[in-house]
Amino acid sequence: MITASLFNSFSMPAFLADPSAGHGEASQHLAQLAEHAAQHPNAGPKWVLLIVLLPVLGFVLNAFYAAFGNKSKIPAWTTIALLATAFIATLSMFLSYEGTPYTVQAFEWFNLHYGDKSFVANFSFYIDKLTILWMLFVTGLATLIALYASEYMSHDIGLGYCRFFAAFCLFVFSMACLVMGDNMLMLYLGWEGVGLCSYLLIGYFYKKPSAVAAAKKAFIVNRIGDLGLALGVYLTFVHFGTVQYSELFANETLHTYINAAATGDFSHIPAQAQWIALLLMVGAFGKSAQFPLYVWLPDAMEGPTPVSALIHAATMVTAGVYLIARFYPIFLVSEHALPIVAWIGTITALLAATIGMAQFDIKRIMAYSTVSQLGYMFAALGLLSTTGAAFHVLTHAFFKALLFLACGAVMHGFAGQLDLRKLSGVAWMKGWGIVGVTMLVGCMNLAGLPYITSGFYSKDMILAEAFITPGYRMIGWILVFTAILTAYYTFRVYFRVFVGPQHAEPGDEHDDHDDHAHGEEQNHDAGPHGDHHSDHFHPHAPGWAINTVLVILACASMLSISLAYIQKAEHHGWVGSMVAESSASYHSPYAAEAHYAHVEHTDMHPVAGPVGTAAPGKVFGMDAHAGMILVSGLGAIFGVLVAAYFHGPKGWQGLFIGGRTESDKCRMDAIARRAGPLPRLAENKWFVDEIYAAILVTPLRIISHIFHWIDKLLLDGLVNLFGFLPRVFAWVIRPSQSGVLQGYAVSMAGGLAVLLFVVLVIVMNSGGAA
Amino acid sequence: MNHLVQAIDSVQLAQLAFPSEMPATVLAPYLFVSAAMFAIGLIGFLTRKNMIIMFLCTELMFQAAGLALIAFGRHHLQADGQTFVIFVLCVAAAEAAMALALVVLLFRHRESLSASAWKELNG
Amino acid sequence: MEQIISPIALYLICGLGAIGVAFALPRRGHSGSKIPLHIVGGLVLAMAFGFAALVLGLKATDGGNPLPNYFFYPFAAIGIGASVRMITHKRPVYSALYFILTIIASCGMYLLLSAEFMAFALVIIYAGAILITYLFVIMLATQAPVGDDDEDLNDVDAVAREPVLASAIGFVLVALITVSMFRGIGDLPHSQLSSAQASDGVLAVLPKKIDKVLDRAGLLEEGWFVSRDSETGHAIIDVDARTIQIELVDGEDTQGLPIVLASRTLGPDQWPEELSAQNLDRLGYNLLNDHPMMIEVAGIILLMAMLGATVLARKHIELEEALKAAQARKLGTMFDTDESNSVRSQA
Amino acid sequence: MSQQTVLLLALMIVPLLVALRIAFSKNPDTGYRPALITSWLLMIPAWKLIADFDFSQGATTQFAYSISWVESLGLNFSIGMDSVSLLLILLSVLLGPIVVMASKTAIVKDKRMYYAWLMVLQAAMVGVFAAQDLLLFYICFEFTLLPMFVLIRKFGSTNRVAASVKFFLYTFTGSMMTLAGMVYIVWFVAQPDQLGQWTLDIATLTQYASNMSMGEQTWVLLAMLAGFAVKVPLFPFHTWLPLAHTEAPTAGSVILAGVLLKLGTYGIYRFAIPLAPTAFFEYAPEIAVLSIIGIIYAGLICWVQTDIKKLVAYSSVSHLGFCVLGLAALNVTGFSGSILYMLSHGLSTGGLFLMIGFMYERYHTRDMNTVGGLASKMPIWATFMVFFAMASVGLPGLNGFPSEVLCLISAFQSDAAWSAAGEPGAWGSSLGPWFAVFAGTGMVIAAMYLLFMVGKICFGPLREPEDHHPHDELPTDLSMREIITLSPLAIGCILFGLQPTMLLDAISEPVNNTVVLVEQANGLESAPTRVDQMIEHADEHHESAATPDHHTPEGASHE
């Protein structure tokens, strides 16, 4: 009921009320570009295919290594080399891009002709700036993380190592298909492909039941989203008659709809067209772990950390953002899709942040923070700021990968220990300095400390958008609050794990170089094992590969600040320039005005939807951007301070006011004990998993069992009954078959008599012969 | 009295052609006898256990059928009835030959003529 | 035409018959009762028979219709009585003999139905051949009872199986057959042929017989014959008008047709007394002309029956292997000697 | 008789001859080698047929051959193939060597009988798809039962007797009704006001069948569906399948899933639809509902199975629901998708059954609670298992996907309100988006049960039966023979997934013809649909900006 009223209370802001805003033109421009691509299919340079082919080659090679029992690091080096080449190819694709999208075809895939219609979806690729943007960080990060993994996975050298890198390559291939595909089926192929790789990599330690369960959960929850996506794709084809981007974006019908939406009048856009966006949205929610389908992502941390970093933080989970950005025109013609996206994103951001605050497993905290940050991106998309979303995707990719890899380094070094209560002062340990510093960089970015972090700029763009868009101020406030929480939980991790007194309890992972190390520890006797760890444990510090990658990523995080300033005037920065001229180029007129013109938008009352209480573009009476710098910057600092107060080490450098003496005793613990059920609820993730189990999984399971019994007893019973009836009948009449000749003769005579009688009756009734 | 004269007339066997049409009232008693004989044959077949008697009863039923055939042929003034009785006779003879051979065979196996001695086919 | 016999009466008769037969069928254990049950059954059956005769007779005389010949009644009575006795008698030999009696009674009825050939054929084939075979088999296959008492008889012969049920079914069946038969019997179409055509129509196909009879009656001079249809070869004779065309023939032409010199017609007054078709003529003609296939079928049936009976009744002789070998050797030498003999004789 | 016709005949006759040779050999353990060689050699004529087939005229019956048998009744022995038949024949021939190779160690006694019947089955399968005469089709259709019955009865596992009897009686009862329906059509066409003479030629019957009244067509359709729905199997008639699959030997399961089930859908496509077009059009929604119930119901049942073979068997029921859904949509995409499904399901589910068979040979149990976590012991096996499971889930790039896509699109398309302008097959009739949505849940459910299976059998800690000891002949992991057995299927899955266009092109003409036939029989034409009108209307509205709105598109509810 609440949701229903919520939906009714808002609808799509009529962003095109002002004809001067130029979106009709943008739409026209897009159509021209797309049409150009449609008229010149397969016009791009063929070497672009390398980006896709190299990972496939990597997969095949790794499979061969596995088949021939390779026991060296060659799989890793092969992968790194190939992915690096792919990255270079992407770079050259970026550099050689001339402003018009083009397609490159590998081979024909679907080609069904009937009548004058056809269902065409080829194995070909559509290159525009959005694609390039995504592919740059996908291939770049993949290369770096492969390097990292070459060291991280070294205890699994052998079959597992090959398996890991094969799946890794397959993932990059799938991601490339997802991002570069020139039609929705290619996107779907990539979409499912990354799902598969995610499944394989989460379940990498397949002997651990929890890993298997997490992998299964990830795949199935994603599959629910995929169902939405698939239906959306099918409906697109059914409605627009094509799934190819170039034709779709040049589709006249679509532009008719966009023009209709520009007037704020959605009543003439058929429901079918509006449903497409809603269905695609479900897919995006699944892949990008948005409420209510986010539950798989925290569990996915069962996988090796490089996987968490690449797939579950930087690239795959942003596929939902890419999807919505790519199909922005379709989302625009849906009255309710974008508002729902905005609200779901906001709710997810808040919910995940609250859960993240109360977790103790540092990887899970990062996972929830990922969910939360993805919520930001979705909110941005819903607020018509694809630029903001894309920028946040980019910065988030860097700093979250960094954070994960740093956590992974800790995990690697401390035998799988992830509990922040059992680690302390890691940064001060020998050989862990680089990890400590880079972790700090990552945390600052995630917390969004003002001006000095790229995370601040991207988040600020989203928050400003929320405040200046009429009717969405509430979202803005929620996101600001979430930003404070984010700062808190981020630095909670940092303060507890990386600074403070040096203390470490190793995890339960046996660190021998065994192929099957991760599964077999359960079979070992726990007692002596544990002693061994606590008494003689020496964390082994990260090697050069890990450190190099961490440093590069930290630098990248900091350097991406500059992106906000490149081409700031025209496009909101470099990312904006990449998003512009793609199908995602519909950025909010409000933002445009706020940024460039500083004009008061007194006359911009939307046709549909309620008007915000404050005049658009004003925060605390200031320009939205300036106001945001104030609000979110202060909020972030506030969050860090709170974290320091509750979790900071006592007297740490004499600078902060922390009260933690040992790793597991801090002020927060005392408060949490007294705060009633709330912290426990948050720690248990608001029991969302349990609720799902209770209202979805268990009933479904029960229904399945009921079906099983129905099948066994009722349906099969009926069949058996039909088989049984003749037997009963036979049992009844069998005695009549006495075997005595005269018995049969009697029945023959009797039968003849009956027959005659019947004939006689018929003759008499018909008044026959007599 | 003229009935008696008529009777003697028709027994003159020299006068062999069909003397005249036979009305239905004359046909009916013959058919009645035929039906009765058939019924008796049937009952005999159903009740008697001796296989030879049973075969005799089938012969009796053949006789009943033959009588009806000839009576109808006479009624219609046609020879087909008699022709069929010839056929019936052939069948009866063949049946008798086979049946008696069978009876002998069966009797050799069971030392009994009872039809009930052979009931391996019971269900 | 109305029903010959009322169904109610018919059911009654059949009911009586059923009761009678049921009583009359053989059984054990009634030696104590004063009146033997089969006597009672016989009486009931006689009642049924008499009642039937009465009903049929009354019905016929009511409408002024003719009744069957008086000889019919004794034949019918003997026939039915003998057949009842046949199925009720405890000794198979007697049954067979009673069956002969039934056959003889049927023969009588055949005679009344102007089927004298069939009557005699029946006696010869049935009574003479088939029943004798039966008697042989009865004697072969049955152990002769030790004494004359019923108690000495086998159960097989002495006890009827389900007499009541069988009688009921049998007579229900017969009641239904007769009811349905008698419903339509009055409406049976009469023969299209006149009586003369029926009996003498066959004469036309027997020209040589006509020639012979006319010749014997002195109606044909030298060279005269009955006229024959040039195509079919039938005699030109009108049995209704009782006229016969005769002609004077002088040899044959080149195509084998007779060269007719003169012809005239014999009137009804000149129709000789003896000129009539015998029953046998008609039967033979009918059999050979209308039902030739039946002869073939009957022949095959009889042949097969003969073979079957031979195979079935053959006694399997179990020979030892050695014995077989000896037999074969013996046969072999026999052929050898034959061969050598013939060779020698040729030489 | 052309060379190709001889080859086609050879595909049917050579296996029969080999079967006879095997059956009459003295040694009861013979059979594997001749069967193997024969089944490999049969590939040669099969490929020759493909090479010579004129795909540009896919709907024409090619390599046809007909000899009259009983002329007065119109009985002929006539064979030939259009592209749909060709592909299915190909599938049958391809599965031949695979099942023979898979049986090498699984069948230890009575090999002579086993391989002889396998060869007979091979011939019957080719015959049923090559038949151009109703009677020949029916004979071959029924003749597939007999070998299968023997394979289950003699070579199945513990409960084989009950399984074989149920399999035989159930399907046979159904197909007797099919026969009745077919006989009625033949009789109808033989009426003087129709063709006026007896014929069993399928093409001729198709021409006249649409003259039947609606009532007649309904009965004919019901009769034919009685047989075909049991064979597919459609939802309430599926209970024989899990039992038969579970008890059958591996090769039997593979053929059953790979080809025999397709006889049902092929029958619907080839007979039920063309011979009762009006009735099928009328009852398409009901049939679709049954298929969707089957998809969901069987899928959920899979989820709670512990017997792995039963799980895969139920998954067949679920998967073939998509196939029937595509047929019920009665449009080009639907038919194409359905035919693709017939082909693809044989590869992936056949593969799964092989995997299970190989596992069963080593562990002698199918209970997932007893055996599991095999990835650590049998990595190659586990890799293939995951691969085929993913193919079965419908992962894009593998074989399940193209067919699933087309089937679901077709369900959308067959509702005019949801279809783009002028789509052929969009008559505003039968199915609609809800069909697609509910059928689509099958995708999720498929992932649920297949991952459940993979998770239990491949992953997790190693579990083996307590009395397990290594197999005498077989290595721990897959042997080379077994890998070679699996490879064609795996390669087929990938090729199929990446090159569906090849197949779509091949079948496009017959499929289009069938759709046209249905359209004509129902007096439908692909008129501009309501969406078109709505668009026009929206344009007008946009230009004049004053027209009041009369249109509320159907299904456009946002509540």
C-alpha cells in the first residue's frame, strides 16, 4: 500500500517542458548517429574484435593448460598479457574514435526472416563512447587484477590456478560482449555469461558448502533479474521490431514516444512500450544488486578476493547501470520506470549502509558498501543524471577495487582472517605499509572526503542532482544521510584493522601450497591446528605484484579527480563527454542549467508531478553544487570523526579521541549492547535473507514437495488406476472362465437369447413385421 | 373326413412334384417341432457330461435345422432347402468324423468321457 | 395375417417344456421317491406338446386354414419324444438308438414335405453311417457298466450338469426364436411360381427326358423331337398352358444347328400323364446349377475331416532309436532288392 | 531413384540388416563392434544428404521415393524429407554412435540382443521422420516403442518391468487414439465431395483437412493430441517419463530424450496443426496453458528430487513445455523456436543423461545424497556436467538459448496488442504476454534445479557410497572413449548456440508455409495491428494536440 501510494505520488518529471532545453535536438542527434550506424553496418575496423577475441583465446589457452596439467604461473602470465593487449586495443579504440558510432561484425548469429520482417541479432559490436568508457575500465582493471591474482592465487597453482584464470578470461569476454554487443541479445549473452563466470568464481572453493550455496544463490537471484531483462528484450523486439541498437535508436516509433514524453504526457505511449523499461529495470536490479535482489552480493564474497574486486565491485555489478544508461531512451518513455529506479537506488543505498555498519567481516562490509554505492548510481540514473551515474561507476570501480584488493591482501596474509575484531594495527606491521596507505586512500574515496577524493566529486554530482530535481529532495536527504553512514563504516574498518595496537588472530585457512587447500581443512583436526596458528602464526606480507597493483589503483583513484575538471564546461567533465553522444546522453536540464547558466528556474514547473518545496537548484539557499560541497563534505568528515570516536585506537598519535585499547573492545561495543535490538538486527542484515527464506524459498520448497506428491499419488495414481481397473474387472469375471466346455456353451446360448430378446423388443417397438 | 382323404392323397409317393402351395398354418407346426428339437438338442448339449452324447446333441440340432430348411423350401416351392440339407449332412458327417476321432483321442488321455475332465483353460 | 400362435401360449408351452425337460434329465438320489422324476417330466412334456398341437390346430381351423397332414402328429410326437429320451437316457448306447428314432421320425416329416430324396438320404447317411460310427465309438470308449442298476453307471452319464439352468436357457431361447419366427411367418411372401412351374418348370432344361416320355407315349414320329431353343438349348414348353412344341429335324447344318423341316405344337390334351419333373430332377438341377460351389466346399470339408480324423485317431507308436534304425535298414534292403530284381529282369 | 534416395533408404535399411546380422550371430556377446561401425558409417550418407539437400527449397519434399503398395486404399511406401525432417534425421543419426559408445561397458550381458534392438530403433527413428505417408509414419512411430520397451525391460535397473510396461501401455494407448484421428481424416478425404479416393499422402491430406467442420477438427485434434501429448509429454500425461527415464539404460535415456520425445512435438507440428488448423488455432491457448503448467510444475518437482536421473527426466518435461508453447503460438518465431528446441534439447539433455550414466557405472547409485562432490575426484566429468547443465539452463551461446528466445518471443507476438505492426502470426488471438511471463519463470526454475543438482553432485565435500570400490575397467575420471562420446554433443551445443542462423535459414521455408496454411485455414491475414493504429493516433494527437483520447491500450495497467 505504501509503495502504491508512493508510486502515485510521483511520476516522471517533465524534463522537456522547456523546448529550449534542447532534448528534442538531442533525440534527433542520437537518431542521426544511430541511423548512420544502421546504414553502414560492419563499418568499423576489424581489430576491435581483438578486445573480445583475446579473452576467448585466454580461456582456451587456460583450458589447455588445465588439460595438460600445468603447474606453474604461466596461466596467470598468459592472461595478463592477453588482457593487457586487450586494454591497449581498447585504448586505441578510444583514441581512434571519430565521433560516430560504428558496428563491427564477427559472424551472423540470429537471422530469422519471415514475411518482410526479420529477427536479426548478429554477433557484432557497437562502438560508441559509452562502450569505450566502460571497456576502458573493464579491461584496465581486469589486467591489474589478473596481475594481483597471479600472486594471490599462487597457493592454488595447478588445476585450480588454470581454472581460475580460465573463468577470469571468460568473464572479461562476457563483459566485453555485454558492453560492446550491438544488440540486446548480445547484451543478454554477456549478461548471462558474466553471471556464469560469477557463479564459477564464487564457487571456486567448491568444497566449501557455503561457497557452493553462495554461488548458487548468486546465479539464481541474478536469473530472476535476467528473466525481467529477457522479457524486456523480447518485448522490445515484439514492439519495435528490432533488437539492434542502431536500428532501435533510429526507430521512428521510439522517437514519437520520446516526443510525446517530452510534453509530459504519457497517456499516448502504449503500455507495452512503457513495460519494456520496467522489465529491463528488473534485470538491472538483479545484476547490480539492488533491493530486493541485492542479497546475493554479500554472499558472493565467498569467492577469491580478486573476483570480489573485479566482478562484484568494479565491473559486473555496474552492468545494471550500463543497461539503464544504454537504454535511456526507452526508460524515458516509461512514466514510472525512472522514478522507481531512483527510489529503489536510494532505499538500497540506505539499507545496505545500515547493514554495513554492523558487520564484522571486512569483505562483507565492502560488499554492502558496494551495494550501497550501486544504490547511489541507480539514484543518479533515476534522477536523469547518467553522467553522475557513469562518473560514480568509474571512480567506484577504482576505489572499491582498491579496497577489496587491500582487504584481500590482509586476508591472504592472515590466513583468511576477515573479522575486524581479531585484527588490529595491520598497517604498522612489517611489510604492510603499502597496504595501509593504499587502504587509507580507498577509504577516503569511499567516504568522500571533500575535494581531495574522486569519490567526493562523483557522489556530489548525484546529490546535487537530487536536490535540484523538483520532487526528489527527499532522495537527496536520504543520500546525504547515507553518505554519513558510509564515511562511518568505512573508517570503522580502517580504524579497527589498520591502526591501533598490533594484534592478529589468523583465520582458519591452512596456508600450504596445496591444490585443494580450501576444502580440506574441514577434515583436519581442529584442535592442534588452532594452536599452531595462534602460537606460531606469522602473517606473510604481500609481494610485489599485490603492492604494485594497490599502488596503481590508489594513484588511479586520486587521479580520477582530474576527470571532473576535463571538459567540465561542456559536459560535466570527461565522463560527461563520454556519455554525451551516446544513447545515455539525456542529462537533466536542471543540472545543465545549474551548472552552466546559474539561472533561476522559477518558470520550470513540471507539468506532471509535484513540485519540490524549495525552488529548484537551491540548497540552503545556495547554488546546488556549492551547497552539496558543504553538506556532503561536512557529512563525510562528521562520519569519519564518529568512526574515530567509537573505533579509533586510544591516543592514536594523540590526534583523535578514540577509546579502543584492544582489537575487540571499543566504545561502540558498549553502546551497541545498550542500544536494544537495532544493532543486532543490522548485524543480521535486517533478517532479509531469513524473510526471503520464510516467504519465498520455504513456501516454494513446500509447494514443490506438494507437487511431487501430487505427481506421485494423484496423477500417477490415476494412471495406475486406469491400469488397475481392467485387473479388477478381470478378477470379477475370471471365475466365469471355468474351462468347462458347457460353461461356455451356456453363456453362448444365454448371449444368443439376450440378443434375440433385444431384436424382438426392437421389432415390437418399431411395429416391424407384424 | 375329407381331411383323411387329403392325407392319403398326399402320401401317394408317386406324385412326387410339389402338389400345391403350403400355407403358413401348415408350416408353423413343422417349425415348432424344429424349434423344439433344437431346444432339446441344446439342452442336451448343455447338461450332459458325456462328450459323445454332447456330439449327438449337436447332430440333433443339425436335424432341427434341416427340418426347418426343408419345411421352408416346401413353403416356397423351391429346392434350395433340400440342397442346403445336403450340405448340412456333409458338415454333420465331417463333424462326426472329427468329433469322434477327438473323443477317442481325449479318452485315451484321460480315461474319461467327461467334458469336465478338460478344463485347463480356466481363468 | 395374424399371429399363428399367441406369444402367451407359446411362453406357456415353452415353460412347460422347460419344466418337463428339467425333470426328465438324469440325476441320482431319487430312488426313494415313488414316482420317478423323469416320468413326471415326460408327462409334463407330453402336456406341453399336446397343448401346442391344440393351440396350433385351433388357430388354423379357426381361420379355416388347412392343418398339416395327420401323419405329421405321430411323427412329431415320436421325433420329440425320442429326442427327449435321447438326452435324458443314462446309457449312451440308448441315446444313440433314440437318436436313430428321431431321425426316422424326421424322415417321415420330410416325406410329408415332399422331400423323399432327402428322407432316404437321411436314413442312409445318418442312421446307416453316422450313427453306427457313434455306436462304435461309444462301445470303444466307454467301459461297460458292471450291472444294470443306475448306481453302476458313471457320473458322467448318470448326472446332468445344471439341468434347471440349461433347460431354462434352452427354452427361453426357443421361446424367443419361435415368437420372433411366428410373428412374421404369416407375412412370408408366397412363391412367385405357380405350382406347375414350381414342379415342372425344370422340364424345359431336360429336353431329352421330354423326348423320351413323348416317345414312350407314342406322340413322336420318326425324326421328330421337342423343339429346342437355338441359343440355350432348352425345350420350348409351356408348363402352365401345358403345350409342347415339337419339330422335325433332318441332320445338322455346318454350324451344328439342327435343320428344322417342320414343327407343330402339342396341346394340353396331348400332355402325357407321365410328363412331370421328379423331385430328384429339381434337386439335382438346383444343386449343380445354382450351388456348384457348395459341392466343392463340401468335398473339401469331407476330405479334411477324413484326414483330420485319421491324424487325430492315430496311435503314436514310440519306437526306440535302435528299432527305428532297424526299420530303416529293413526298408532300405527291400528297395534295394526291388531295384536289383528289376535290373535283373531287364537284363 | 536418385542416388540420394538410395542413401536415405540405406539409413533405414542398413541398421535393420545389421540388426538381423547381430541377432542371428552365435555369440551372445557380439554386437558392440558391428553396431559401432555401422552407426559411424551411417554418418556418411547422412552428411551426403545434407550436402545435396537444396536448402533454398526447404519446404519441398526432396529425395522423395514412393512405391505403391495397396493401390485401392492409397497405401504407399513413400519417403522423402523437407528440411525439418532432414535435421531431425540428422539428430537421430548423430546420436547413433554416441549411444553405442556409451553402452560399451554399461551393458555386460546379452549384448547381442541389446545392440540388435538398438539398431532397429535407429532404423525406426529415421523412418518416422522420413515418412511421407501417414501409414508409414504411424508404423515407424509405433515401431520405436518396441525396441525401447525391450531396452528398458531387459537392460534397465531395478524397477524396470513396471517402467517398461507403463511406458509401452501409456504411449501405445495414446497413439491408438492418434490412429483413430488419422483414420478419420483419411476417411473424410476419401468422401466423394472431397478428393473421392483413398489416400494416405500427407501433403494431399493436408490440402483437404481444413474442409472439415470445426467439430470434426476438434475431435481429430483431440485424438491426435492424445498420442502426441503423451509422447511429448504434455503436463498431465507425463508420469510415464520419469519412470521410464530412470529405469532405462543410459543409451535408452539418451534416445528417449533425444529423439523419441520429439516424435510428439514433431507429430504436432507435422500432423496436428496442418490437419486440424482451425481447431488448433481455437484451442492453442489451452494447449499453451498446459505446457506452461508443465514448465513450472515439472521444474519445481525437479527441485526436490534426490534421484539425479529423475531430476533430469522431469527437466525434460519442463523443457518440452517451451517446445509446445512455441507450437501453440502458431507463428514463424514460435515454430522456428520449437523446431530448434527439438534439436537442441536432444543435445543437452542427452549429454546430461550420458554424464549420469558414466557416474552410475562407477558408483551404482543415482541418489544425490549418497554420492556428491565429485568435482575433486572427477574434474573432467564435473566440467562436462557443468557444461551440459548450463546448456540445459539456456545459457546464451549454447544450444538451449536460441530456441528458448524464439519460443518466448512467439508467445508475446501472438497477441496483436503487443506485437509490432504487420507481424505475420499476430492475429490478436491466442497467446499473450502473460504466457511469456509465466513460461519465462521456467528459466529461473531451470536454474534453480540444475544448479541444485550441480551443487550437490559436483560440488561440496566428496561423498561416496560406503561400499564403493573403483570400477574394474574404467578409470576414476572419464576415459578417452567417454570423452569422445561426449565431445560431439558438446561441440554440437556450442555450434548450435553460436550458429542458429544456419538452422533457422534451413527451416524457414517449411515453417513459413505452415504458418500460411494456418492463416488461410482460419481466414486470417496479417493486418496492421492496434499498435499501428495507436501510433498513428498518437501522431495525430501530437500534431493537433486536441484529440480526446479514446484508446486505452489493453493490458496497459500500471497498478
